[in-house]
Amino acid sequence: MRTEAAARRTRRRPPGRGAPLRRSLRRLVAGGAALVLVGLAAWLAGDALRARAELRAASALVAGLQDGLAAGDLARVDGDLGRFRAHAAAARAALDGPAWSALAAVPVVGPNVRAVRTVTEVVDDVADAGPGLVAAAGALGDADLVTPDGRLALDLLDGLAPGVAAGDAAVQGGRARLAAAADADLWP
């Protein structure tokens, strides 16, 4: 014999419904969440691979920049510097955005993510300071640092100071940021 409470439950819910429907809904929500997480992971992995490729391409240009500066070939240096800056900016952009900021806050992987982002930011900052340094190198190579009356050409050096100071600030600031990132608990 059925109790009154069991009879009421049966009247409210048609037979064959209830718990199986809730289980199916939970599975659907869990599957959707897993799909979103896998998609996000794939997107972040693609960004990381793109940043790595851009940093490698920028790194390959460094020797050409050094050789061009040593030879005084400023046309070559300008071309290489433009490509270097484009690769550095692309690497930085690949690791920028809210998803990367959120990943940097995750306890286990966060320090490595922050370190990689710091490297791309420093490379981009130094690349942005490059034109001022190249302009200074070109002006020094073309100019006479001593005036006809035997004095040092301070006006020339004063004009070059902002570009050199910006380059020095970018390099020194980058060194400090990289040192701080290296002190983090990073994966090998």
C-alpha cells in the first residue's frame, strides 16, 4: 500500500522523469565546460607558439643589427631594426589580453607565464628604444665631435642625449625586470 506522500510525489512528476533528466543536464553542462576549457587551452597554446616564433625571428636579426652598426651600414640597420621591432611587438601582443592575465594568476603556472610575458615586454621595450640609439650612432658616425676651434661639439651630444637616455633606461629597466622574473619559482 502506498503512503499519501508517495502518492503526492507521483502526481507532481510524471513517471520516467526527474533524476535521469538532472543527470543528463549535469553531464551536458560538464561536457560544455570541458569543451570551453579545451578550446581556451588550445587558443593559449597557439598564442604561446606564435610568441615563441616571433621571439626567435627577432633573435635571428640581432647579429645583423650588430654587424650593421659595426660596419656603419645604417640603411641595413634601419631595415633590420624595423623587422626586429615588428617581431617584438607581435610576440608581446600574442601574450597580451585577459586570458593571459588570468593564467598568470593561477598558482602553479602563474610564475612561468609572468616570466615569459616579462621577456616579451622587455624585448619590445628595448626594440622601441632602438631608433633613438641608431639615430645617435648615425649622428656620431657622420659628425665631427670637435669643432674647428678645438672644442667638444656639445650641441650635437645634447641633441643625442634623449635617444641614448631612453635606450639606456629601456635596457637597465629590462635587466632589472628580467632579474626579478628569474628569482621567481619557475619550472625548468
